[in-house]
Amino acid sequence: MKQAQHAVTLILLSLMPVMAYSAGNAVEGQRKSEVCHACHGATGISTQPIYPMLAGQQQDYMAKVLRDYRDKSRNNAIMNGFAGTLSDEDIEDITAWYANQQGLTEIQDK
């Protein structure tokens, strides 16, 4: 019985970082991401190799990158302009949307 309790505790503790960073409203993120669709695709699967795939990426990574573009600590003229208009809530929503999409490898595996 104690082993089962320890196992459950370990599982819950291992999920805490994921649960802690699953902020954002993916439904709102879908709406807010419309400007991203031209380069990154409606679901984050880009059709042009020069634009990164966003579908299925880690939300915390995408949020950091967007904040870095917004704050201009990461330089790209196009992304600095787009990200410069985003609030923290917008970033959380948009990254929640893309993080919840199936990546290209997940689609190909089906």
C-alpha cells in the first residue's frame, strides 16, 4: 500500500511543472493567432521551411521566445513587430493554442 502511495506521489510531483505552466486559454489563443497563420499555418504547421513549426512545441519555450521578441532581446524585424503588440495574456493564450496542436510527426504517425 505504501508503495502505491509513493508511486502516486511521484507521478503527481513529476506533473507539477507541466501543470504550473499550462496557463493560457487555447480557444482565445486560436483567435489571437490569426496574424501568425500567414507564416506558421493555422495550426502551427508551416508550409514554408524558413518558418518554424509551432504545433506541439513546449508552451514555456514559445512564451519565452515571444517575450524575447517583444522585449527585443531576440532580434527579427518581423517578429519584433508582431510580438511588440502582445500582452502577457496574449502570449499565454497563443502559446496554449499552439502547444495543444498535433505536431507534424504526430500527424505522420497516424
